[in-house]
Amino acid sequence: MYTAITLVAAAVLSTALLLLLSKQTDADFNKILKALAIALCAVGFFRFMLCDGFIYVINRGAMGGVFYKNKDVLSTILRWGYCANYSIIPVAVLSKSRLFRNLACYYCLPFSLLSAVYFERFMPYFTQDTGVGIYLPPIFRYIYFALELVIAISVVVMLCVREKHYLRVTDSREVVRFLVSLPFVAFATMPAYVPQSLIGYSKLRVTSFGGAHFAWMGLLVVIIFVLYKLFRFRSYEDRYNLCLFLTFALFFHYNSLYLMGFSLPRLPIQLCNLAAFFYIIAIPFKMRKFFEFCFIVNITGTLIAILSPDFATTGLGFWNLHYVYEHSLVLIIPVLAMGLRIFPHVTRKSLKYAAIGYVSYFVFCIIGGGILNALSDYTGQEVNYFFMFDLDKAKSFVGVIERAEVFGVTIGAYTFYPILMVVVFFAFAALCLAFYRFTLYCYKVEKDHLELRNAGLDIIEKRLGRTLKFQREFKD
């Protein structure tokens, strides 16, 4: 029944809006599409916080003292494909990129329709009270998910019909770009639970500076280098769309952790968690000063997390994959946004914006973490915001911090260590400054490489007696 209701509602909404807006200008029509795309993201953002029993399919093992053997391949695949909606549809609507519109029409729309067809397959996970998250009565949950599907289907249908958009199969270049992009899009938007849900736990053991850790760091370098090489001479729109797509992917990837439940330590307070929210403000709205803070401070933080990872024991477990995905995107996005010249190069003035943001964040962590830890007897949970409330963990990184234990201050049932906080503040500030200096060095290397490359092209052109088609200058 709900499948029919969803499909009919999507058809009615799409047809009604197309008819009502048929005489409106493209600008007015695009405003409606943008509003629908934003509504889809807002509805999806809240849906990630709702109760979801799919956690038991993911684990296929002990969860809450109960052993589960469930495996739902179809739901896993549908969830995987549908998650691309949140990253592709906004970019397809906000830009005129044929690639993203092709992806919206021929990748997102089929998965949205399949999700509607298999509506009843989805819903048992969202209506059972054994999951974690915000619980809504079943009837409201059905209506909520149906509304999301109606919006997801309607916005793509309206885009295709009004713009008369279709994949130009006679244009080999467009077809190749679409087919090559599909695996990248599927990988970038894959929920962290997909491998574990499809494969289960593996015998792979992940440890700091082990084989898997080095492979991850090596893959990060390769991904950044390849994307930079592929896009450095492309149009500003192509470069911006890439960063925008990855920004949405990070934002909704981070929110997928709510599937595992809510807790005070899991609130998005750590720098790498906040990056999902910082980037979704800085990049779509092109806020240069705010981005410069993100670039210097967030990259410094995520580099620390990548070089000293907090891995769980199981290689394909949800938390490991979430950790890898989140920190990879937190690093890749600002590096590409700066390297591809979405924003101007950082300067000494950028340090001022970074310092203002960093001090504000540090004070927020002290106040928030201090209050929550002082009340830990009542909440039952202690927090370690910005890693300055857990002395034992700090000592495992830097042994000299042991001296901070002598100067503890007890408030309620919790003991704070002011020296630890001072050390964290100045040590991280020094690392930010070191990263800024390293960034200036990278600018020089890039400039020297471009000059060397152009000199090489001059020699080749002189010998061949003709002009080559290679681009010589960046497009800003």
C-alpha cells in the first residue's frame, strides 16, 4: 500500500509543480528545485537520528547480549545506493553540471524508485523499538519515510523533465565520464556499515603503524594526488562541484554514526567531528575566512588522528570504517579546496582567523567538557573533548604530562588537570603554525613545478614546430 501511495504522491507532486511553474522563468523554477533539495537534506539529516534496528544486521553477532545471525543483502544495497541522493542531488540542482545531473537521473532516481518499491522491506527496521535513536510511533515513521522518498523522486523527475535532460549516448566522452564516475561516487557515499553488513567481521587486525594503517595513509596520498592531477586545469565549476560533492558526502557520512546510538562522548565536539558541520558552512557558502580557520586547524587535527589512530580491534567493524572514512574526507576536502584554488592561498592574515576560531573552540571545550564531567555522577558519562580531560590517555601519548597529576583540581566527583589543558592548547597551536609553514612550502613547490612543466612544453613545441594542446595556466 505504501509503495503505491509513495509513487502516486511523487507523480502528483512532480506533475503539479511542473504545470504550475511551466510559465515561470528558469530562475524561479530553480529556486523551487533548490528548496526541495534542501528539504531532502533536512529530512534525511533528521532521519539518521531516528530509531533504526538495522544495527543488528550490521553486527551479525553479539549486540546487547543477544546473538544475531541476520543478513539482509537487499536492504544493504538499497541503503548504499540511496545514500548517494544526499550528495548528488544538491550538487545537480545547485550547478548545471551534466555529470551530476546524469548521476541524479540514472543512479539516484533508480535507487529512490527501488526504495519505494521495497518500502515494506525498509520499514521493519525503523519501526521496531529495539534499535537506538529517537523513536517515533510506526504510523509517523511510515509517513516520514514516504515524504522523504516523494521529495527524492520528485526533484529529479522535475529536473529531467524541465531541462529535457538525458544522457547523450552518442557523446562518448560524456558516457565515459559517467561510467568512470560511478565507482568513485559509490565508494565516496558508501555507509560505513556496508562491508560489515555484506561480509561480516574479518580476521584482519588493525593496529597503529601496522600494514592496514600504512595502506590507508598511502591510499590517502594517492587519492589526493590523482584528484588534484585530474582537476587542476579543469573549469572552476568542475573543481568546485567535486569539493561540494565530497562535503555533502562527509556531512551525511558523519551522521550515519547515530545508527549506533546517542551519548555525550559521541556528540560532534571533537575537531574532526565538527569538520562535517564546518565544511558544510564554509564551502557551499564560500566563506573564505571561516574556511581558512578550517584549513589550518581542522587539517592539523585530522593529521594527528591519522598518524595516531584510535582503531578498534576488528578490521571491517563499523567504528574502524567510520574512523577511516571520516578522517579521510576531513583531510581530502580542504586540501583539494585549497589545492584546486576554490579559495585563495592562505596568508599570514589567515593565522588571525585560525587563532580566533581555535581559541573560541578551545574555550567552548573547556566550558562544555568541564560542566559535563563535573556532572558525570548524574549523567553516568565522562567526556574527553579535545583530549584534555583524560590524563591516562594523554600520558600514553606524551609521558612528560605525568607531572600534571600533581596539580589536579577536583570539582564534584571529577578531577581536572589545568597543566594538561595548557599543554594541549600551546602544543596544538604550535602544530598549527608548523602546518601553516609547510603549506607555504607546498605553494612554492607547486609554482616551481608549473614553471618547470611549461619550460618543458616550450622545448617540445620548439622541436615539433607546433603548439601543443596542454594547458599552461590554472583557471581561476
